[in-house]
Amino acid sequence: MKFNKIVCVDNTKLNDKAISELQKLSEEEVEVYTDYPDSKDEVIQRIGNAEAVIVSWHTELDEDIIEACSNLKYIGMACSLYDDESANVAVKFARERGITVKGIKDYGDPGVAEFIISELIQLLNGYKGKQWKEMPRELTDLKIGIIGLGVTGKLLANCLFPFGVDLYYYSNTRKNEWEEKGLKYLDLNKLMKTCEFVSFHLPKNAQPVGEDEFNNFGNGKILINTSLGLPFEEKAFANWIKNDANFAIFDGDGKKELSLESLNSENIIALEKSAGWSSQTLERLSEKVLQNIKAYSDKS
């Protein structure tokens, strides 16, 4: 089947090949926006009478928008869909109305792992000015904790094993096969207390770390966040980062919900770019979004 119209409602970053393929599935010309709408009304106006919409994680499609766009049959998320609660789309509401919602996974993970290791090495050795300890430090024997052992967390672990790090993880479920590889499980507070460096790999809106966990983390530590949103209470983090011996690293996505006050802290390294965004990421994202909508079209 063909849709009456497909709208890329914001800057989905789909490549030209994907847009050309989308056109084969649309009666009208595919409408492609390369910015982000400022309001619900603008989102509704952009979608109009379209039967299919592609959206990035930046733009929310809530119940009001979905209800107003009564022709919608398909919502394609050009971003990860971990679970309904963390999604920027009202997934349950849409599905109750017969609208298919599809997200993607595992498209930027290699670049995220590269970013984490690169930034950590630079901080350990003072290559960009800031240095963790008085003397440069190798990764060897560094106690590293991975919070959230999904695809990116597992990839990071595989990258770190050859360096001889002391590697721990916390996850909602135990990963026996990874423990057999040498990854040690600790509950969250024990992990924070044990590790010198922790890396967060959690879905948006997951916020397991608060004041108690930061107290257990203590000082002379490094934190890195590449998750969408803050996986910790900012007030507790703000108190922790005041200590001169502590450092925190954020990519462009991980820092978005930080206040200006936190961002201005001396020992925060916050980049504008999102980790993991590369030519390969673009190819994987575009292909996965396209596969989803083609599969829907073929079945309808």
C-alpha cells in the first residue's frame, strides 16, 4: 500500500536515499522539515492530513497531537524506542487508536563507546588541559562501572577488557554470560562506592542515582553521561561536582537537561556534539527507519 502523504515532521536526519525510498510509499510529495517545531500547534499543522509521520526524539507527539491528527496510521521514530514510558511519542495512546508506532535501536553505539574511551583517556592524561590526578594515569587496573548493560554498555565493556581494567556493572537483570567473561555485578550503591569511574547507559527518564548514591560515590571520581536526559538527581550531582577532585563528562545529548549553573562548574567537560553521530550512524538510522515503514506498507 501507499500512504496518502508522509511527513518528516522535524530534523530526522534521514539521508537522501531514505527520502527517495519514502517517496515510493507516498502518493503526495514527502514533506521534509529540517528544523524543530516550537509548539504543539506547529506539529499538528506540519502533519496535517498525513497518514504517516517520521519523528526524531527531539519532538514530542503527545496525546493531544495524535488525537488532532486523525488520519495517522503510522508513526516512525527516527530514534530509539526503549519502552513506552521513556518515549517522546504517546505510544500506548496511539496503538489504542490503531496507529502503528515503530522505533529503532542500535544505530550509534560504536561511536558512543569510542567517545567514552577517548574522553576518559584524555582526562586521565591531561591531553586537553584538565587532568584527573597529579600524574597521568593509564586505563590499566582502573575500577570502571557501567550502569545499564544494554547494547552500548556491552560494547563498551568489550572495548575495555583488553586494557586490563577492573570492570563492574549494574543492571535491572543479571547478565550471566557477561559475568562469565569477567564483568562483575554489584548493586548500585556498592558499584558507586567501589568504582573510580562510572558510565551511564540508561533510557530517558530513568533516574536511579540520588544523594545516597553520590555520597557512596565519594570524591576523586569521574562520571560520564551519554544517556538521553539525566540519570541522576541534578541537585545531588551539583553538590558532588563542587568537590575539586571530581570530574564529569557529557556529550551533547547527555548535557541537554543540565542547568546553566551545573554546566558552568569548573570540572565539567560538556561537548556540543552528540556522541556516536557519524556517517555510519546516519546510514544505520536511515536504513532501520526505512525497513520499519516498508514492513508496515508490505503488510497493509
